[in-house]
Amino acid sequence: MRKSIITLLVMFCAVAIYAQSYLEQATEAFNNREYTLALSLYQKVLIKPDKKADLAQIKFNVAECYRYTGKYEDAITWYNQAKADGYANANYLYHQANIYMKQGKYEQAQQKMESFLSTQPGDKDGIRLLNNCKFALAAVKDSSVYTIKNEQSLNSPYNDYAATTLRLLTLFTSSRLEDKSEQVYSFDAQGYSNFYITAYFKEDKTWSKPKKVAAISLPEANEGVLSWCEKTKTVYYTRCNDKKSKDSFCKIYEAAYDDATNTFGVPKPIALGFQQKYDMQHPAISADGSKLYFVAKTDGGQGGSDIWYMRKSGDTWSDPVNAGSGINTEFDEMFPTLRDSVLFFASEGHTGFGGLDIFYAAQGADGWSKPVNLKQPFNSSADDFYLAMNADGKSGYYTSNRTGGLGGDDIYSFYLTPIILTVKGRITDQETGLPLAGATILITAADGSIDSTTTNANGEYIFEVDKDKNYKINAMAPGYFGDSRKLSTQGEKFSKEFSKATGHNYDFAIKRIPKEEIRIDNIYYDLDSYVLREESKPSLDKLVKILEDTPDAFVQINSHTDERGKAEYNQTLSENRAKSVVEYLVSKGISEGHLSYKGFGFMQPVVKGAKTEEEHQQNRRTAFQVIQK
């Protein structure tokens, strides 16, 4: 019996020692950033944990392993388990907020970050990420005038990035492994990054198979991020981990490029007027070839990786100058590209959606303008970087590792979405409601340009208009009074239909022109006066619009008095009153040649033998009548 107890004790101790050894191995792997190995070892420890083991810390480390390997949902779960087991450091809230940011779950990210800041008030990183949450929540509903597309023919399960155009060709960087014999880069288990080139065939809408550019790609070195100066016919790019180099720094190389024959010269490191003591990456050359931007992390910067520039002096490049605190932050700024006087770059420090976001800033006499976030669809909760504009200024490429790609970094193309603005409506008879086929729609722009269309058998019409213009739309048909409405396309950035269905009513119900005269209500004069009173003018302004909308009409203004007074006096008064109306209409721009007037005195009463004031008022009237010419 005693022997059995001893045997059990020995076995228990052996299990404990074995478990402890797993924990030691897991901790060592974790500290060495071998997260996949550490995770498998931690899981073994948790099957039968040692009583002395700090379960909360182990579970936190498990969460960290999942976070670093991109398994975010598992990471969230294990952070919560660590907290439940007594993990006291609030940094788990910070990490959870970061994960929610990467997933685009900005409300959850904000809640976690606010909880973190309640325990760590004033934390600079926490405040920055909270501002990113608020920015993303405010901007996430923004639309864009650009359309983006994942260029799947260029992308692979590996990292594919930094696409740029060389005349009719497209060059990009990729760490793809196309052959089992190719060397693997130990840092990320992908291939060495090299340059590939391809062509796009517009008619077929296909890409040629990308080919490695051997002239500027070494088998066991990492090359990437190329910038071409068309004026000097020179390309600049980064080369790192070159075993033939005397030092281990990433360097900027240059090579001649003949765009007519698509051939590269022998590459060589750029000639520096100073001793290089740090990595120099991501070159971006100015259009005239005199200024070279690059990225470096070194003393004298703002913190993290900064954007610097050098000027060419003879055959060498001058000492670097930091692009300044307007561009650089204490975090990373990377992947600059140039378009005229505009600098595009990626940043972790400026307010954005999370990860690297793409920004732009314009250079003026007083320095750089405040960087502007490109928002969606360019930026996302993932890393978005290296935007290169094509020569047309309306299209180009950028890189993102957002969800939905083929794996790792992917190349996306973008183009300015065509803005199609249409007006759609229907013309009907006001009295019957029946459609008017063949009615004319006249579209007059503020600049004087005119276009027209006609309605179909259902009385329907549709036409396109330009953006940033003001229009007047007239509906006209023979034998009908016209009608019109205004339309403004100022500031429209997206395709849109102006119609009743979209809350913009451009249907018209127009009235048939009667043979008899039409009374104009609310026309007032003082006693024995033919001077129009101010309160009469709103009614006459309605008549002005009718006449403007029916430009072919010839109109006679008729004036009538009541039956009181002498005939001669009333005749003269009515003529003068009709004349005053015509004069007002002319003052408003109505053609005098389309107007006439006539006074009838009391010869055509509405109520003969009127006795009450109401009946006299019915007889005192001003009317208009469309006449034939």
C-alpha cells in the first residue's frame, strides 16, 4: 500500500514538472515572438495547470498570441477569460479596442477605449485611438466619388503592393513564391519581395501574366516601392537584406529606364553626400528629378518612421531634411508618393480609421497644408497605403490588407466614378389627368445653352443634365399654358435621378388654354385711380410666370368697371387700368409685342343690375385672354 502511494506521488510530481516545463517553454516562445508555438504550449499547460501558475496571465498571453496571429475573435474571448480570472492590468481593454477598430466595429471600440481611459486618464495612445473611433463613426457613412476594385489578376495569397504605372505598363512589388526552389524569407515565411510587371488590355479587360523584373530584382534581397521620374528616365527603389552589401541598411537604388523598350539599366545605390547610418526606404521622386522623398526612423525626426527629403546637388544628394511636424507625427508615416504639388502618404499618427490610413497634403509657399484623410473607400479599419495616381489624375492604385482580399497586402485600382444626373417626369392634362404625348420639354441652363426633348405616348420624358449648373425646365404643349420649375445640380458629387420617386418632383399637369377670358384675382386700385396698388403685384407676378412659360402666347389684358358712374368716365378708367397692367408686365420682361390691352367700362358686367357691394365687386375685375394672331 505504501509503495502504491509513493508511486502515485512520484507520478504526480512528474506531471507537475512536465507541466511546468511546458509553461517555461511557452513563456520562452512568447518572449521570442513565436506566437504559434507559444499558443500550442499554453494550451497544453491549461489542460492540467500547476496550482501555482498565474492563470490570468497565461490566458492573457493566449489572447496576445491570437491577436498577433490575426485571430481576433479568439483574442477577445481569451482577454475576457483573463479578466474573469483576475487579470488586473487595464491594457486588455486597450487591446480589445484595437481589435474592434481593425474589425471596423467602431462603437464597441469606443466603449472599450473609454473604459480603458477611465482607468488610465490622459494616456496618449488611448486618447489617439478614441479620437480615431469618433472620426470613423462620423465618417463611416460618407460616400465616395471613386470606385475601387481588387485587382485579383495581380494579387496572390502573398503580399502584393505598391503598384505604379510606367507609361503603358504597371509595375508592383510582390513576395509571392512561384517556384518551390525559390528562397523563403525567414521573417514572414514568404518569398523575398521583388518587382513584377504587367500590361492591361482595355478591350479584353484582362491583365497579362505578371513577370518578375530580373534586372532590378535579386533572388535573395528584398526590393520594393519604385518611383519613376519621366523627365530623367530614372527609377528609384528600396533594396534591403542584400547579402552582398557591406552593411545591413536598407538603401535606395537608382537605375535608368527606357520606357520605349521597357528595359532597365544596371542598378546602383544613389550617391549620398553623407554617411548612411540608418535604413532609407520608400523613395518618391519629384517630377523634375531634383527632390527625393524617403522614409527613415532616425534621430532628429518627430518619432517613429518619418518622411524626409533630399535635394540633388550635382551627382549627389544633400543632407536629409525632415518634412516637418505638419506631415510627421510621433507614430509612423510611410509610403510617400507625389502628384504635382500634392504629397500622398500613409500614417498611423493622424486621425483615421485605424491602422495605416492614406492622407494627402498640398505644398504651398508657406509649407504643407493640413493633411486630409481620404476616408472611404480608400481607407478602412485595416492598413491602407501607397496611393499612386495615374497620369490622367482620375485613376490609379493603392494597397490594403483589408478583409475580402486574396491574402496579405492586395493591390486595388480606383477610378473617378462617372456622375450621371438625370431628370425624369411626366406631362398630363390638368383637368383630365390624361398623359400628353409629344409635349415639349425645354431645358435652359444659366449659361444660355438650350436643349429639348419630347414626351412619349405615356407623357413621360427623361434627359441628362450636367453637374454644377442651374437650369430652368419648361413643359409646353400646343393649346396649353406652359409651366416651369428650377433645377440646380450645384455640388452634386454622385449619380442621381431627379424625379418624383426620389423626392424631386418634375411632373407637370398643365392647363388647356380656354377661349374666354381668365379673371386675375386680387387686383386693387384706389378709388378713381388706375395706379396699381402693391398688394396687386403678387397676382400679376403669377401671370408673369404663366406668360414666361408660354412664350408663344399673345395676350390681351381686359379691364372692367362696375355699373356706377358715367359710361365715358368708366371707359377711360378701365382702359388706363388695363394699360397699367401691361406696363407692369413689360417691366417684368414680358415682350410688349405679345401684349395688348382693352377697357370695357361697364359694358360686360358679370352681374347685371348689381345692387350689393359684393355684386359691384364682381363686376370690377381685371382679366387676360389668349388671342389668335
